[in-house]
Amino acid sequence: MSFFVRTCMKSLLLIVIGFTVSVMPAATALELIRKTSSATIVIPAEAGPYEKFAAEELQTLLLKSTGVALPIVADNSQEITPAIFIGAHPANAALAAKLNEFSTRYDRFAWECKNDRIFITAPSNSALSYAVWDFLEKTTGIDFLIPGEMGAYIPRLDELNINDRTVLEAPAFDFRSYSINADSYNPDEHGFNAGEMFRFRNRFNMWRALDPADTYGWLGSGHSYNHFLPITRYAAEHPEWFNLQADGSRKTTPENGWQLCLTNAESAREFIQNAIPEIEGMKARGIPEERILLCAGANDTVAWCLCEPCQALRDPDGTWSSAVLNYTNLLARELAKTHPKVNVLHYVYSDYGRIPSKVAPAPGVAACITSWTADGSLAVNHTASMFDPVKNAICKAVGDYFAAHCQGIMNYGYYGHYSIFVPFPMVRQIAGDMRGLAAYSNVTGSLSETHNMWATQSPNFYIHAKMMWDPSQDEYELLANYCRKYFGPAGELGFRYFDLLQQRMNSLDRMIGTTAELPAFLDRDVLARCRSLIDAMKPMLAEMDEATRFRTQMVIDGFCLTEKFVEAMELFNWGNDIASRNKILENIAWIENYCQSPVGRFAFEYPMVEGELNQIRMGLQADLLNLPEGNSRFGGSLMWGGGVKFYAVTDNMRPDMWGYLVPAGGTGTLKLPLQAAAGRRITGLNIWCVPDKAETDLYVVADGTEHLVAQKLDNYRQVSIPAELLGCNRLEVVFKSKVEQANQYGLCGLNLEMEVR
């Protein structure tokens, strides 16, 4: 018997006999619903809006499942039978007291079936609806798989009988969320956007809970320096607040590379002054200080400042971990003067993602550990949990350190990230991350940068939501249950499909999540096995109800996009001719066309599609040997050579994972020809490149003569080609990169901006 079949038998039994996490043995069964009779939903006589909301959710979802509309009455009588008592009803007093003895977690809830009555209660408005949804899931199987009505699994039941039991629930983590686009296929549901409603039904509470007063607040963002101290506002008057550059000047403009000076106490005071109104705004909405986090995250680029005090805090491993933590400490000490219960969240990321050697966290500092993959940072390998002691030893050590030294700890995952057009199986990894966090006694929460790839990655989102609440659950049982509900008669095929992908991910030595890795992850054999499972689903579509068919067809479509995208990446990585370039563009156009359809916009979070495709398209759309009149752009990342390799001639340089390596050491040369269309001239050329740590010089060959244009190029610095070298139909851009040892990168990124007249 397969794992899927065994698990589904277990899930079916839960619907029939109930799930008891409880303190009461099963006794008599309450006949809650039968076509000829039904219970009454009872709310307090002076019920508030959220008690009414919870009762309406119960009524509506049971109606969809059974066809019976249970009446709702507002009455403080405890004698009504059979009945479901909701909220702060006097009949719920004993259960509420039992719940408070069980846990003090803010979002705790309870429900109980006893004789001919059901009691559902919680101390907060949002948790009351959590209790209703939990009751429905454990007694009927109703579940919420993706946003909107098409995403709800609602089994059709002729009757509903529930055995006596008591269910007491409290979350493992206080802060729980992942990003959900408010746009969705069905835009409104019970007064809320379907995306928001999906958040509530998954018991998310960061940024916005069902009742705003129940929110766990996060001020700023992961990269909040600019939010609270915008450089455009302060640089003119306070240049000393910003990072000192190699030329002795302070960074005063907002282009790539600006940070704060990490030892400036005056700027920290202003930072907090700007944050206080936002803190007070949250408090005015009923959110207490202990449920507010002020994020102290450096801007989303490497952190650095070359002033002497900051340099003194640079760690021996070359990172800026101590320096960035120093600034977080300045903020925490300043905030403690006025708001001592608000924690300052230290973002552990990028080149400040290691254990600090010169500074320890101050009181009031909590830590957010990101799943960042760069070798000079946390070096996370996505084939295992971020807390795996072997594959992710660095991240595990960092987590252990901050858990031991901070007020609290949480993680920031990337469970729905990287390429949006392919599966990114993280079931085992999510489970390991949640259990790893739960092992810390001061765990605060979990969140994920999860873009809404419902067609390819939705199991990740379901399992993350479930395990933030209870990390002890078995992730593969959750996956099997999800697939049974999601695909209906094709449930086992769906489970085998996602399990195949998960096992493939688990088998890899390393995965950091770049699009360039996709052909190795989804190789021809894996794609063929996936295709056979997807094809086997198609005949079953006719057996499905409308919602199940919608969900299944979306996964089928998603796999078609996966095949197209992986083929494009194979050609992008290893193709080297114009035919390869043209096929890549053809596949991209096919993908974009699907994503512009109504279902495609929902399936792949449409606002992200253009940016995702442009990572590839930008290096391909302009034909460098036939530049049209007007302005053109070309370039981007040089992973596996990027679009440059279709045109460039190299000497002692070859494409590799992150760009062009200089394999023999010394100097490598890359020559890139540019030619305007017949009868046209190149009249403008701006160049930005990323030489990484190489010493790279830029030359232009015009009219057969090589001219030195710039020496020792800086990362991302614009170089404008002098007018005297332009005005011709054809020229050649030459990069000469000198490295200290073999197999160092000489060029990792390139952008061209060209004008043709």
C-alpha cells in the first residue's frame, strides 16, 4: 500500500470519527446536521462584529457542504439544544477557563463537543474564527488550499455526526505570515479580498490580522534604513550619517550601494524619532508594544562604511556582521528610553550574516535569520533545512548564536521564490526549518518571501502555514492530505508528482535557487517522469467538480510552462548560436502570453512575470549585430555567459555559474562586437559592469584602433563612451580582467545602453 493511500485512509477516518487532541474521551455522537433536523448557531445577545463573522463563516461553509442552513440566534440562554455556542457566550465560560489553563499564547482557541452541544471560544476576535475553521477542518475536512472559492475544498455531506471531544489549540510561533498578493481570481469573499481571506484562514497575523487589533506588527521592512532615514531627505544636511566611500566622500545619492554609517549615534536617534509615530499608530489600533517589531535591516545591498570607527568593527572573516549589529544596538538602546517593550529586529543577511565577533546583541534585540545563499553570508543550501548541521552548518551556528544572545528569534525563508515558472519543492526543508526554530525556547515567529506561484509551488505555502502553528506534524502526511483534497480523483498522481520533485531536490548536493540551476535540477529524465504523471491526470478532469478541475488544470498548465522555461534555460546556459537565442525568445513569448490570461495572472502573480522574464530577455532581445534605430538595452547577469556568449569572443575566459571565469589566472579578455543596422550609426553607448574582485579595464576598438576608455572598473559604475569613438556603424567593446589566481571571476554582470541614429 502506497504512502499516499495509507495517509488518505487515515485522513478519511478523521472525518468519520473525529480528531482528538484532547483531554476528553469519545462518548456519544452529536447529530449536528441531518436533512430533517439541525442544530442552532448561538451567539451572545450583545454579540460583536467578529462573533457574528465567525458564526456566518460556520453557517456559510456548512451550507455549502451539507445544503443545510443552520439558523443563527443571538441569545444568552444556555439551554438551547442541539446548539453551537460561539464566542463569549455564557455557555462557553467553563471551556474558556480550561483554555486559559492550557496556554497563555495570544492566538489560543478551543472547541468542545459535549452531549448535544458544541462550544467554540477564544480570547481574541481573530482566534475565534481560527477556532471555527479548525472545527470545520477536523469534523468535515473543509480546507483552504489556494485563495478564492476555487481554492476551497468543501466535501459534500448528507449528514454530520460528531463524537464528544475537547480540542485546545495554541500556536508554536507568535508571529506568522508569508506574503500573499491581495489580487486573486475571485476578488471578494465575506467582505474581504480573497487573498486577505486566505491569510486569515491560514491564521496569519503579521501586518494585518482578521481583527486589526490582533495584529502582530512589523514596522519598516527587511531593508528599513531607507524607510526611516531616506537619503534624499537627509544627505544634504547630514552627509556624515551615510557610508564613507573609498575616495573619502560620503554617499549622498540613492543609487545602488548606499548604507548608513554604522556607528553614528545621532542618526540612530533620528531613526527612532521617525519610527515612534508608527509605533504609536499601532498602539492606537489596540496593538500593545510587546506585539510590535521594529525592523532594523540594512538596505538591500552589501553593507559597508569605510570610516575609521566602522572599519574597526569589521569582523576578521571580512563580513560587516558586528558593524551592522552595532547600529541595531544603537537603535535598541534609543528605543528603550520611550518604548521598552518594543523589540528591534536585527536582520541577519548578506555580508552581515555571520556570527558577530566584536559586538553582542543589546537588550531588546530580536534576530531574524534569513535563508540567504551567498557563500560570504549564511551560505544556505536549499537541499536541506537551514538548520541542518551538515549541509547548512554556518546557518545553524548563526541561529544557535542569536537564539542564545537575543530577546527572540525568527526566520525569513524563501519558500515561494526564485523562478516563478517551475516547482521549488521545499516540503522537507520547511519542516526542518520549523522544527529547528521550535527547538529554540525564545522562538518568536516565521515568515517567508512567498510569491504567489499557485500553479507550481502551492504545497509549500500550505505546509508552511500548517507547520508555523504546529511543527510536530508530519510533512508528508500534510502533503498527501493536500493532494487528496486538491486533485480529488487525481490525488495520488498529484502526490507522486510533488513527491518526485521533492525527492529530486533532496538528492542534489547543492541548490541555491538560481534559474541557471534549473536544467540540472529538472533534467530530461525528471521532466519525462513528471510529464507521464501530468498526462495521466488529464482524463480525470471530466470526473472532477468545477473547483477541483480548475485547480488541477492550473497545475497541468503550470507544468507546461515549466517545460518551456527549463528548455529556455538549457539553451541560455549551453546554447551558443543565434538559433538558440531565437528559441529562448519564442518560449518566453509563449509563457508571457499564458500569464496574461485571467487564470495565468492568478497562477503566477502577474506583476512579477515581466521582471522574471526580463532577467533572460534583456540579454537577448537586442540583436547586437543589427541594432535598430533608437535606444536599446542589453545585458544583466552573466551567469553561464548570459546573452553575451552568443556574440562575444574570449581569450582565457569561459562562462561559469556566476559569470566569466579566468581559468588560467592572469588576464582574460572578452571582446563584444556591436553593429548598427545598415545605414545607421552608433551614436551613444553607456556601460555598467560587475568585475567582481577582478581588476578590469575597458577598451573600445573603433576604425580598427584599440582605445583605453576606463581602468579598474567599479561594480555598477556607469562609463560613457566618448563621442569621438562613436558615430561609426560597428565597434568592439573589450574587457581585460586581471585576477590574482586561476579560476577567479573576471566579469559577472554587464549592461549596455545604446543609441543608434
